[in-house]
Amino acid sequence: AAARSSSDPGEKLGAWDLALDAFAALFWSGGAKAGATLVALGDDLGPGEGHLETARGFAAFYAGDFAAAVAPLREATSKGRAVAAHYLGAALERTADIFAADKELTRASKLDPERFVRPVRLPESDFDECVEKALAELPDEIRDAIADCVVTREDFPSVDDVRKGTDPLLLGLFRGRTVSEERQNLEAPSEVVLYRRNLEKIADSRRHLKDEIRVTLLHEVGHALGFD
């Protein structure tokens, strides 16, 4: 509705980006039939400007079929779609082509610098050092409370997790029992997971990335303690 009511072309494109984001969220939540939705989008959006191609790429990306997302997102990127370039970069990361991924992520940042950034790549050792420093900031009683909680680093949520509904761009995750639950039933240790590549895509500097690692870690520690 916002796209149709806008008389300014720039506002219209921005509104379509919001609509496409909403479509991605709907598809990821399992609330839409992908095929029917794409047909309806094609009828509504019409040819040109890369809208339908972006939607097709979103559908494949949020379904965990990252290789299939590449072609439609590449087509949409060729039409100047910043959001498509960003998702294309994210999809290429999952196909282990980090050089091509960074090229597209950088393209997205140039097309829309207010929304996207050129990714900052941090060596694993530096990433782990940031995690250790953030953990060291915690009061002793909190460190003691989460002593049995394992903190791990992964590049992305697994394909299996994405196909079960996990956001492929998730920054971090707590899984397992909270501190109070663990006191009642000690089984497998709980786990805080930080997704390195996804964190790298939201930071515009090393300092910013280190801050985001810290914030995400503390957020997930909060979940480990039982906060929502």
C-alpha cells in the first residue's frame, strides 16, 4: 500500500524493499505457500526493477536453498537492487565463495550506505579474544552461574536449522536449559552460539564488530540466565 500511494520514485522503491522484507519474514515463518505467493507477486509487481527476482531469491534463501537463491538475486542485483546485492552476498557466503560474497556485500553498501555496510572480516583468534574479554566483564556470580554453559563460534546457522525455521541471518543463539532449569535437571550442557559471518555483515569497522560481538554474547547470556 505504501508503494502504491507514493508519488516519489525513491520512496516507492523504499516501500517495495519493506514489502519484500515482509514477504521474506512471512515465507520464513511458514505462513505462506511459496509458489502461490510468488505467482501473486509476479502479477502484482510486474516486470522490471528486479522485484520478482528479489522475491524468488528471498524465498530460496529463507528456505535454506542458498545455491538456488544466487541466480534470481544476481538478476535483481543487475537491476540496481541494493537489498538483492546484500542477500546475494549472504547466499554466496554459504556456497563458500567469500571473495564473490564480499564483492556483492560491498556493492550493496555502495548502493544503499544507510542500510548496508561493507563487511569486516575478523580472524577467528581475534573473534575468540573478543568473546573472552566480554565474558571477563561479567560479575563473578554470573560467571559462576553459567559455568556449565558452553560458548561456541559458528559461521552460520546450519542448513538443517534454517529449514526448521531459524533465521539464516541470526547473530546468536542460546539453546538448552536456563540456569534455573539446569539446577533441577542436569543433563547435556547448555550452549551459547555466536554466528561469526552474520555478525561481520552488520559492522562497518573492527571496533563496531567487536562491540556487536560483546552485545550479542551478553544478550545470549541473558537468555541462559532465564531472561526472555
